[in-house]
Amino acid sequence: MPYHLQRFLSLTTPSPSLPIPFETKEEFQEQLTEMKLERDTWKRRYQAAERENETLKGQLEQQEHTLFTQRQQIIKRDDLLLQKDALLRQDAKRKKRFMDSFSSSHSDSDDPTASRV
């Protein structure tokens, strides 16, 4: 055949060796104890991370509530400022009309006190 025969790795790779069996029951118990300690350590780390996560979520919710309250206060203040500005504009117009009514009804030549001097 002109083509090379393909070799599959699974045919040439040896199968992984099985764990070495424990020599004694004590070795097995020691290994089991070590693994339980490691498992418990990881479990404590997980629980600590979960508590920290819950704490951070609570802090975030408090900050969001504070921001919401502050936004509501800002909106109320803006509304009050707009009302105040509208009232000031009305007052300025009223004052101008009042002043215009005085200036248009009496001139300096019609002033009765000016003739007495």
C-alpha cells in the first residue's frame, strides 16, 4: 500500500495504573482522615465565602436603597426649585406691571409737589 497505516494513540498508550492499594488498614485510615480534614477545610472556606457573599449582597442592597432615597429627595427638591422659580417669575412680572402703572400714570411735570417748591 502506498499510504501509511495510521496508528491510534489508544492502542500504543498504556492504560493508567490503578492506585496502589494500601498495605495496612492503618494506612487507609490515615489517608481517609487526611482526606476528611481536607474536605472539611474546603467546606469551611466555602461557607466563609458564602457568608462574605451574603454580607456584600446586603451592603449592596442598603446602598441601592440609600441611593434610591437620595434620588427621590433630589427630585422633590428640583420640583420645589421649579415651583419657586415660577413664583419668582410671576412676582417679577407683577412688580414690573406695578412699577409700569406708576410711571405711565404720572409724569414728572404733573407732580403736584413740584409746583410748590
